Amino acid sequence: MTFKRKLLFFDTIESTHEYAKENATYFDPDSLTCIRAYEQTHGKGQNERVWISLKGNLLVSYIVKIPPNVYPESANFLSLCLYQAIDLKGKHVLFKEPNDLYYEGKKCAGFLCHQAADRLILSFGLNTIKAPEGFSAIGFDTDEIFKEIDNNIFSWIPTFLKKGFSPFEEEWNRVRRFTKN
């Protein structure tokens, strides 16, 4: 399974996730399409919560055609793609169920996965350079960490779509978890 890669970049958008949901059927089914924005005005989080998106951080949604039964494992897949990219660059983040990453004791990233017909939408916001009060930023150049995460997603998604999450279980078991004391 091979995909073409497509990138849509917006200076400002209401929400990359909502844009992907609203336009899901229009995207090329043979492509992994990435929707990236410099700024979101109405970022979305889990359970319709707001994701405060400061300008310049990493705000991304991917959309791809999926086979049945892959969606339930998609949040772990997306989490691992981000976790690995950040960890390999020397910052130690912690995964917090069901869809967050923490850095220095505060949330630095959130994920949102959605199935729209036969399309999977994988969205995330990552505080790379600045964070709202009560959150953390990982202190990476936004474009540089995007390249690492994008490479993980693009290179791993064919395996994920074909075999599910099982090929990634061993690595997933090494992910550090956030626990409150």
C-alpha cells in the first residue's frame, strides 16, 4: 500500500479537524492528505472541548481512507507517532490516557481522531514554541518537529492500515505514562 502525499497549508483556519471532517469525501482516497495551519481560531479538543491554539504552534490534521476495524486503535497510533518524534529529539514527554502528551508536568499536546465514512481523520495540536497559561511548550522549531512527526505518520501508516496496531505494540509498551501522585 503506497500513498501520495498532499499538503494543504493555511495561514488561518477555524479548525483543521473540522475542515477535514466537512470535506472528507473530497480528498483523494489514494493520498495521505495533511492539513496544517499557522493559526486556528476555533481549535477542537476531545468531547467538543476547545483547544487553545497559539499562533505558530503545530496544528495539523491528516486524512486517509481506511479499512474497517482500524479506527479504535488510531489514537494510540497518532500518540506513538508524536511521542517517538519528540523523544528522539531529546525531550521526554509522557502519554496521558486517552489523548494527551505532557511535558514538565503540564499538557503540551492533544489528539483527536474521527472516522467520517471510510476516512480517518488524525488531528493534533502541539505547543512547540509557546503555550497558554497552565500548559507547556516543548521548545522545538515548529517546522523541524513537523518534519519528524510527518515522516513517522507517512512511513508507518501503510503498516497501520494493513495490520492494525499490533506491529507497534512493543514500542507502545515502552512509552512513558503520566501518573498523578
